[in-house]
Amino acid sequence: MPKTSARLLALLSLLQARRDWPAALLAERLDISPRTVRRDVNRLRELGYPIVAFKGPDGGYRLDAGTELPPLLFDDEQAVALAIALQIAATSGAGIEEAAARALTTVRQVMPTRLRRRIDTFHVTAVEPPATRPDPQVDSSVLMALSAAVHAREVLRFDYPDETGGQSPPRRVQPHHLVTWGGRWYLIAWDLDREDWRTFRADRITPRIPTGPRFTPRELPGGEVAAFVTGRFRGSDGSGSGDWPCRGEVILDLPAAVVSRHTRDGVVEELGPDRCRLVLGSWSWPGLASAIGRFDADIEVVGPAELKDAFARLARRYAHAASGTP
């Protein structure tokens, strides 16, 4: 029979692996008697593990949620995954960098040497894109409040200042999804006063307590969260495929290999050694023309007519800027 400490660790590992364990199956897996299983369960309870017993033909035990967090047991892959996740927490925008660093120190201290060496060779430096001002962080308590309202399907009231900081009447929404996009957190909700879908920045939300009544969730336009969010940030209502509302086609006097390196979601087709076709989208026609104009090459507009008009407007605007005339 294994030593008591080894049996307890093995028992704890099994209890964490699935919800319910029949006592007979635990005894079989650990190669001990049912009586020893009962004694070991009581020892784990004394150590703070909330293990409850359930009755029935296959009566057994379940590791339940308690009022405090007891010591946890991770296998090698789980420990490494947890350490890596804590290191990249600084890029989440959730304002938990300091807490994540403390948690990583705690996890690292109890790791065996072989795992500690693996973790010590993995270092992540979060590099934010240059901006005139850094993206604001979201208080973790706000994220928890929003997530709780989404989970409970309860109407949420919150203050939401505009871009200049001006106050407006509290918003009343049915929260549906909490998502992250480009380092920022957003709440997708049905606005009860405007009777339409809205996307709110979580860093500007100040929840009001208590929450409102429960609601029946609505079907998100398009039926898919990713497509809805992508469509909203591309200027559409989110009900379609999530594609850009403005899409055009041009021919550039540049090699396809050069253009493709600087095009994230466009389609580049090689037409010759120094000529290619580019199909690209944007949130507006002037925006699309500007994006294409960054290539230092002659441009032939294939279509549509709106893209040609946008090039003409930009040409007049740039000509005025070059001549200094208003």
C-alpha cells in the first residue's frame, strides 16, 4: 500500500479529474479498501478540501466548491500552461498585471525543478503599439460585475460617459456577451431605451447596483459573436458576414510579393513580375482609397465607381494641401 501522503495526493488528483467518483471505483483505482478511502477523504477534509459525499447505488464523493481556496494539484502540462497564461496576462487589458505576477511567483515556488527550468526559459515582453495615449485598463471588479450580469441574464444599469467625459443618463441594457478585441474589453448588449444592439467599452462603464430583472436572451444578428463584433468594427450592423462595407479592386504596378507583405486581409493576385491585382476592404470609400494610395505605384481602378470617386476627392484634397490653398 502506498504511503499516506502519496495516497492523499493520488486521491486528490482523481477527485479533480471528474465531478463524481463512486467509492468502490476510487478504492479500485487506488488499490485500497473502501474503509481506507473514507479515512483519506476525512484527512483531505481536515486540510480544507470541501469533499462531499453523495448517496445512491454508486454512492461516493465529489470535490465541491468551498469558502476558501485550498491547495491545488496540477499535472506537468497544467502547471506549464498556467505559468505561461500568467505571463501573458499583461496583454489582456484587464488590469490584473500585479496580481498575475504574484500568482506566478506563488506557482513557481512550488514547482518541481524540472518544470521551473522550463518556465524560466519562457519570457514574454508585452509590446503595445505606439499611440498618442495608452489604452485604458479595466478594473477587474467591473469585468466581474459585467460577466455576472451576462451569466445571470439580468438587466444591467450603468453610467457611460461620452468620449469627452460628459455625463449622460444611465444606460439600461440586456447584457449578452463580454468580449476582448485589440487589447480592449467590450460589452455586447441590447439597449432597452434605443431598442437596438450596442457595443460598449468596458473601461467607460460604471455599473449601478443592484441589477434589474431577468430577461430572455435575444438572438444576436448573424448568430455568431465573432462575426457580429468583426462586422461592427468594420462599420456594418454585424448581421452579415462581417465583411467590410466598402470593397474595391485595383491593379498596382508592384510585384504581388511586395503588396501581400503589407496587406492583412486583402486578396493579392499576381499578374506579372511587376504587376498585381488587389481586392481590399475598408469602413469607407475614402478610407479604402487612402489605404491603397500608401503603395508607391501607379494605380488602375477596376471598380466600383465609388472607389474612383473617392480617389478623385482625395486628389483634389491633396492638391489643395500641396499648393497651400484653403
